[in-house]
Amino acid sequence: MQPWISQSPAYLERWIDEQGIDRSSVERVREGLDIAIRDEVLQHTTGGQQPNLFIPGLAALPWWENDRFPWIAGLEAATADITAEFENLGGLRGKRTVNGNPTELADEGRWSAHYLYYTAKAYPKNVKACPRTIAALEPIPGALGCGMTYFSVLDPHTHIAAHTGYTNAHLRCHLGLVTPDGPRIRVGAGSREWERGRAFVFDDSYEHEVWNDTDSGRAVLLFDLWHPDLSEVEVRAITHLMDVSRKLIYRSFWSKEFVSA
């Protein structure tokens, strides 16, 4: 359990009072915090799903069918524009917002990113440089600020170790931009390869792992979106908790010089 979670119930209760929220409308969020604090998440999940913040009662699938998301066709249609803005930021070879291995997950090779949003907070310079990407993401619930949104780059011969995302309140989408044959991602027990101009959605609170065994770089547009089973008030409550987490655990990240670059 991340330490900030133990402090979150008090912040949430204060927010409920300040907003005049009916407590029953956010009971799943409150219960999820209790489950995490009691270290009982694994009693409520199966198949390798292991979020830090667990919201009970949400549909749990490692991979989601695209027909659940009517916005995917529009996103895929914008691939050329999105790729052009990725290239303008530096593409596979340019300076990245984050270089090296910031999450310590790439145990071989190099993973890096051009961030648009990090823990729901924007990188203004990159956002301003990518208006067509932002326009393509606007119709998607949460894509502009519920979690992570960035161009993800895997150098040749890179492996990202198995790991899980921090909450099942988000799903994650990848749109293939630079996709040589061979790189693949495993989520739960199933694996897929990327295709240029094609998107897929998965639940990153399940264990997942990534390989690029080729001699070429791979790039995707990666972003989080709200789980479709959440209500509007639950989204507001979790957004507040994310604000709390930024204040408690991400101060040092946001104070780094590259954030304002």
C-alpha cells in the first residue's frame, strides 16, 4: 500500500462535507480505501489484478473490446496528425521529457516518454505543441487529465518488467504510431502486438509486461481513461484523491527542472 492512501480517508471525508455530497453516492470509493488500508486488495481480485487503490464493483477484464468505446474510430483516424506532432516533439531520436528509466521498470534497454499529462497534471509546453493530438483526445472521458497521457518510446532491445497500475478506476489505451513487427505487450495471460493506426484498451491494474526485441524503436500514444462503470460523482471523488496524492507523494517530481522546460 502506498503511504498516501492511509491519509486519504480524512481528505475524502472533508471533501464530502465541503461539497455537500451524499455519502452513499461515493460508498464504493470509501470502501475501496478501507480495503487498501486493510491490505485486502488481493481478497477482491483475481487473474493478476493488483491495484493500490481498488474500487469494488467495477467490471474487471484484462482486455476490453473496442466496440465498447465509440471514440476509438475518431482517434485512429487522427493517427497521421498525432504522429506528425510526435515527430515534431523529437520522435524516436529527439530529447524526451523523461529519459532513461524513470520508473525503474525497464530492466533491459531504455524506455522514455514525451509527456502531455503526468498524474493528471499537464506539461504546458508539450500540450501547446500538440493541438491536433489534444483535439483527438478531448472526446475521451479522462484522457486529458485522469492519469497519464504521453508518447511512449521503447528503444530497440528493451524489456519492461511485469508490473501493475495503481488503480482499477482507470483503463489504458495505446494507439500505435511507430510499430515494427515483433514488439508486444502482455496483459494478464494474453499478448498483443501494436499496429500503426490501431488502438486497443486494457486494464493496467492487471499485471502487464512489454518487450521490444527488434532493432527498431517502437512508439505509441498512451493515455488513461475513466472506467466506464464509474458515476460522475465517483469520478469527482477519485479526482480529488489524485490531487491529494500529487501533493503528498509527487512534490519532488514536479519540482524537477525538466517539468518547466
